[in-house]
Amino acid sequence: MSLKKINEIINLIRKNNKFLITSHVSPDGDNLGSVTALKLALEQMGKKAVMIIDDTLPSSFSFLPDIDKIISYESDMEVDFDLCFILDCSDFKRIARVEELLADKTIINIDHHGDNPSFGDYNLLGDVAATAELVYQLISEIEEIKMDKEIATAIATGLITDTGSFRYSNTTAQTHQIMADLLTYNVNTAKICKEVFDTYSYASLKLKGKVLENLKVDDSGKVAWIKVSQDLLKDTGSTLEDADGLVDYPRSLAGVEIGVLFKEVEDGTVRVSLRSNYYFSVDKIAHQFGGGGHAKAAGCTINDTLIKAEDAVISTIKKELSQVN
Amino acid sequence: MSLKKINEIINLIRKNNKFLITSHVSPDGDNLGSVTALKLALEQMGKKAVMIIDDTLPSSFSFLPDIDKIISYESDMEVDFDLCFILDCSDFKRIARVEELLADKTIINIDHHGDNPSFGDYNLLGDVAATAELVYQLISEIEEIKMDKEIATAIATGLITDTGSFRYSNTTAQTHQIMADLLTYNVNTAKICKEVFDTYSYASLKLKGKVLENLKVDDSGKVAWIKVSQDLLKDTGSTLEDADGLVDYPRSLAGVEIGVLFKEVEDGTVRVSLRSNYYFSVDKIAHQFGGGGHAKAAGCTINDTLIKAEDAVISTIKKELSQVN
């Protein structure tokens, strides 16, 4: 990420007045924090900015400033703007139907994913912990913008969520340096963390309980897994989304190298999430079942019953693991 | 915390050669990180430092540099030293039997607890997130000491554990500033966090499952509680220590103000942990049962059966809550 690129974008902002800001479906803390931070910053410069995402917003981010001003995309909506920002999207297609609004408008692509193919007319890319980190750097270079509690809260939310509160290995000295600056504007970190990490529905706590009670471990103690069936979702009144973070539990078992979550998304379709701790590449397993991902986080979908998916994946992992050890 | 006090302590270090470093029983990440960081720093200055704590050490901190060199106190042990550092103890008595070694030796008291009565001959106190933050400041003022990966890892462990990885409200801009500096020495934050926050025994995950399955909520949805009986510990093969962090779960239920954990520590003795989120002062409840604590975290011990303790505490909370709302 170069200062030249930042300056090109700042010139574009100065020359234009109306901006569309969009981002990916399945919104999370980094894209919502980045979108609202940029919107507030543009408004400080006297610009107009409309935020549109082709999805509904999770209630857990209701504390974000101006989050209620993000519009959910609707067919045939008309939006008047000069220039479009696409934030936190490694793949242009992740903006979904917002594409219909863009025609041949100039696109500024700001993203931190390593595989972003520079699809914008202008691209501000960087191998940093969160897109919010790039938005912070952009804003910091614009003299007219004064950092304030609202913008700082939005950027902090992006940093906190995409680093698991500074626990993941993507956290750098720069990430902490930026948080140090943001905290001077009275950001309520404890509140952000309570909302995004520490607030659950009754149904999701019940689901967690049932799932942990039935945690399975192989004889070697290196593979642990949990299962979420449609029946279990019904019994506990929970949803598939409630099961999302549960794969961290089998992985957290002392001595375990590979943690697996089997989710029966519907009858005959099982979504498998694979995680490893240190040395085993779980993407190899995912590939064998037509899926993909990274060495330490991968996934695949198996069209079979829960028990058959479990048997197939666990036996494949055991075989591969015996060759590694 | 003044530079004058730091300089007095630096002079003492320079004039002496053999140091005892001690800290509180029930060791945690902050006291173990502070003790090992200071020991490594003193050794860099060519000094001798022996670390003694009157307790066994939890295995979760085995990644700390030189943690294996911390000696567990033994009666009638003989230790040759000029000067004693007591770290992270708000109350002198928390060093337990290590007191027997001190006679009339000079004591340097370094601590971040607000209620520390300055019991040392020299006192380096500060209202900061962790004692490790004070050790960092002390070390930073000593020219002869070069920060390195080992010292940085020890200090980072103190900051990470005492702030819940920067989630608690004690986290300040300075805390992040220090972490930014520490991360330039290749501290493996992800590994520290994995060890201290994300590694559980099979028994403790089973206990968590059972406990969550039986989570209770009152009619208002504002009080939630869980119970750990001796039978449950036996059934799951878990220990009382495995139950320690569980009080965060009832508190994490959406809409809940007060979370309670009832632990049957032995037949007829129930330890009650109380937590609140925003406005209710749980120490009021604890006081009514002969306990104490702070507004958002308090506790008491009730000499009765689990079911009677549950009835008494929950009905008292409901009564108090009805007066607040």
C-alpha cells in the first residue's frame, strides 16, 4: 500500500461529491465498521455518502454509529452517486446485486484479503489485519478529517472483530499502534467486546451445552469433533447461525490438532468445518471432498447423512494423520 | 507512578547483586509474566535473581520463559539475597509463607491494584491494566537492558491475561502502545492466547456442556444462573477449578443483567459468584450473605445445601432488582 495510491484516492474524493459505499453480504464487524467509518469521514469533508449492502444486518452491531443508515439493497432502487467504494471484498461478486447499481462508475477497491485481484479502477490493498486498518490509514492522510469517538468506534470494531480481539496471528504492532490512537478518543472497547463476543441467545447457549456434552475424540486424542443435526436445532430452538463458532470448541481440547464441526444444513446435506492448530493442513481433507480453504481453516459440503459424512471425514483425517505422525 | 520512584528503585538494583522475586499464591498470567520478565531483566544486568512462590504453578503457562525456574516455597528453605521484590500483591499476606524468608530485608512493592497500602520500603504503584505494565516501565528506564523476545513474551502475557486480551475496561491507549512495542520483538501472541484462553481438558468441556444445558433464567429474563454440584464434578471427571470461568456464561445471555454461579465446594458449603453487566451492584447481594466484592463482580459462601443457597440468593436478587427497575 503506497502513499501515491492513497493520494490518488484522496484527489478523487476531493473532486467528487456523492459516493456509494458498499461491501459484502453476510456482514461482519470489519466490513460494517469500515463502511460506517468511511461514511462518517466523507461527511466530515462535506460530501454525501450512501451505504448499501445486499443483505440484512446482524443486530449485534447496533452500537455502530449510523449503522441504521445502511440501506439493504432492493431491486430497481435508484441511487445518485459519482463514485463507488467497495470495501473488504476479495471478490467483486461478494457485493451481490449491488452490482446492478454500478454501470460504468469508477470503483475504488479497499481490501485486506491476500487474494484480492485488484478489480477496482483504484485499488488500496494491504496485507493487514482488517480493512478498517486501511480505512484508518486513508483517513489519517486527509487533513480535513478530525478523528472522533464515532469514527474511532467504527474502526476499532473492525480491528477487534477481525483479530478476535488481538488474539489471531494477523495482529501486528501496527494494529496495536492504531488501537492506542483510537482509544485516546474514548472508544468503549469493553462495550464493543461485550456486544460482539459475549452476548448469546438462550437457544444458542443450550445448543452449545448439548453439543459439548456430545463432543467426540479419537483414540489418539488428536482429532475432536462435534455434530449439529436438524433435530438438535429444533430441540434447542436454535438456528444454523448459532452453530457457526462452535468449531473452536473441539479444537480447544488440550492435545487436539484437528477440530471438526458437522452441520446438517438440511436433510442429506452436511456442511463440514475443519480447523487445525499447528502442523496439519486441513485444506487437504477439504479438497478430497470437493471443498477448499486454508491450511488451518477449511470446509466442504457432503451430500449424505450426518453419520455417513462423519464416518467418511473422520476416517480420512485419521488416515492422513497417521502418515504425518 | 513517578520517574523519581523508578530511579530510586533502579539505584537499589544497581547497588545490590542478589534478588528474591516473589508474588501471590494462585498464580496467574500477570504475576508469572511479571516475575519472569523482571528476573530475565535483572540477569541481563549481571545480577542474580531467584523466583519463589508459595504455590504450585498452573501448566497453562509452561510457555513462559524460565517458568520452570520458579521455585515452590518449602519450609526451612534457605535463600541468600540482598533485596526482595514483591509483585502484583495488593495485600502483603498474599505471598503466604514466603514471608518467613524476608526477616528485615528491604522490600520493593510493585503492583497495579488500587487498594495496595504501600507496604513496601519502596513502592511502585499505578492504576494500570497489569503489574506487567509497571515492570515494562521500570525496565524501559534501565539503559543496560535490551528488550528481547523472552522478556517481551513475559510482559505481553501479563497484559493479555489481565485485560482478557484487551476486552476489559482496564485496557488503555498505553496498554496497546506497550503491546505495539512488544510485538516488534516477535512475540507469538496467537500462541499465548491459544494457551491461556483456548485450551481445555475433556472433562472441563463436558462440565461446560452439562452446565449450559441446565442454565436457568428468571421470568424477567434479567437473572440467569448455573449450578455445579459435587455429583456433576464426579460425573464429568472435572474439578472445582474447571468451574471457575463458567459464571461468564449466564451473564452472556442476551438481556441478562445478573449472572450467578453456584459451586458446591463440599457437602453443605456453596460458593456463590455474582456478576452484573451494567447497572446492578452485586456486592449488595454478597454483603447480605456475609461476602464482598465490587459492584460488577462479587461473591459469598453459604453454609447450606445447593438448592437452599440457590433459592435464597435468587429470591434476594429478584427482590433487590424489583426495587431498582
